[in-house]
Amino acid sequence: MKVVSIFHPSAAHDRALMHTDTAISLIEQGVQSDQSAPLKFGYCAATIALLQPISPGYLTKQESIAVLGVDDLLIRSLLDKNQFHDPMDEALNLGISSATWPLFGLLWPSGQRLAERMALRPVTRERILEIGCGLALSSLIAHRRGANVTASDCHPLTHAFLDENTRLNGLPPMDYRHGLWGIAALREDGLPVLTSAQDASVSGLFELIVGSDILYERDDEGTLAHFIDAHAAKTSEIWVVDPNRGNRAAFHKHMARVGFSMHEKILDQLAHNDQAAYKGRMLTYTRG
């Protein structure tokens, strides 16, 4: 059974009750997921609690998340992909539409695969950067193990969720930076970008850069590869877990142009116990 705690603002009480019924249904019936849907995992005794809001305008839940090889993590995430709250156009002005707004706050299967690999990484003095981190499951695992890790994303709420999840797990604050590349910097309605990021931008060089499901848009100019190149040390390794999206071949070419060689490993996995089937690849790029 899943642990699900639902947080809701009093102004959205009726909506919260509707989602409470949904959460109860998830607990009673179980949830199926695949690489194109938010991940549902982490099981223990069922608990549901309606608590005071931590942020207005959207609902969240709290789950115990299992990652192979390490202790479970408590993760607060958005209740579902129907959540949206951007009254000041803060996300919109950073190129984040209402359709993509909730994606940062959900757990995804590719993020689970990345977290499993991070759990096996020996802890050294290397600097690690997670890009497009969302709920930063991999960063949280690395941080708890004592690694020197920085999480980054472009969503205006990512930092707040990261701080809350470090607190829930009894961890000290983690380094966080604003990381933005490509067409995400452009508003969909063509108006100028008016909102500045709340956090300092990614800076410095990193020996390991990781990301999951970050090849979700066409990138003819190679902006993601250039972003990685700008922050990768001369000798560095890049991990990308990709759920077989169509932009992988172009990304390979752009990474080769900035000096990286690539190794590809198929991560296909059959459904097993409470884990849904997964199809994807672990892309490892190295240089130096």
C-alpha cells in the first residue's frame, strides 16, 4: 500500500476532497505506470492525511519511494499532472506552459533508472550536476551518500520542493542552481521573457553531469549539448536516461561535436511485482 498525504489550500477544499477520493482509489486499486506516465512506487502501510497547505493553489502528496540498493526516501510531489498554479506568470515567462507546468513535480520511470545507477556510484571528490532535475531523486540519493552534488532545473518551484524533500529525509540543504537551455527560454505566446530566475545560474565545471528524460524536444541547434559542454570538466562523464524518444540520434551528433564519445545500453525491463515495464536506454558520454 502507498503512503499518500494530501496537502490542500482551504480555498480549494472541494477540489481537495475530489482528489482525496482519487488518492483513496489509488491506494485501494494500485496504480499502473509506464515510461510516458508519472511513476507510482514506494510501498508500506497505507496512511492518508489532510494537512495544512505548504503552498497555495495546488495539491501535493507524500510517498515512501524505494530505490534499489539504498534506503527508501520520503518524497513530496504534486498530487497528479492536473495541478497548475502560476498566478503571476512566473513559469510562463520562463517558457513553461500550463501543460508542462506540473511535469517537474512528478516522479518518472526514467528518473528511477537514473537513481538506481546513482546509488551504485562510488562517492569521491568529483563534482556532480543533475540537469532538468525535477524532484531530484538522483541528487537526493547522491547527497545522502555524501557526494558533492548540485541539482538544477528551470521551474520556479523546483528549489522549494527540493528543500522540503531534503528536510523530510533529515538531510542538510543541497546546492541548487537555475539551469535553462534551448527553446525553453522562449514564451509560447511570443511575448518577451519578463521574469528573472529566483536562483543563481549553474556555474563552474563538473566531472559528472546526469539527467533523465531530457531529450523531450527537438534541438536542431544543439543547445543542450552546448549547455553540457559549458559545464563539463575537460575530463568528464555524462549520463542520460532516455525512454526511447526520437531526438536521441541528433543529440549523439551534437555531443560528438563537442568532443564526447558515446556508449549506449538498453534498459528494457519487464513488469515485475509492483514495477511497471520500462523501455529505454542509458546513454553514457565520456571525454578526456
